[in-house]
Amino acid sequence: MAAELCTEQEVIDLVHAFYARVRRDEVLGPIFNPAIDDWAAHKATLVGFWASIMLGTREYRGNPLAVHRGH
């Protein structure tokens, strides 16, 4: 069995740290902050997406390309 690339807690920590920086960023903050109404829900979705990719949890059930098309 292959070793895990990371733990679910590490995915959570990374998503939260990354988006904390995005929200404070001079360039990205003004783009992301008005676009996201519920940051807690958005980060939970992103954790599910990355946990599915990195850990094979299959938590995320969506189409990220379709969601972001037109933004």
C-alpha cells in the first residue's frame, strides 16, 4: 500500500491558510472577497475537493469547471 501524501487535517490546514492569505492579498482579495458569500461553506467544499484528489475520499461530488465557467 502506498504511503499517504498527506492527512485530512493537513488538507484542512492548507486550504484555510491559503484562503486566509488570498483574502488579505492586495490583488486577489478584491476579486475573491466579493465573489464568496459564505467562506466557511466555500472552504468546506474546497477541503472536500482536495481530500478527494489527494486522499481518494470521494467527498467532493461536483464539477469545478462548470461552477467557475463564466466567472
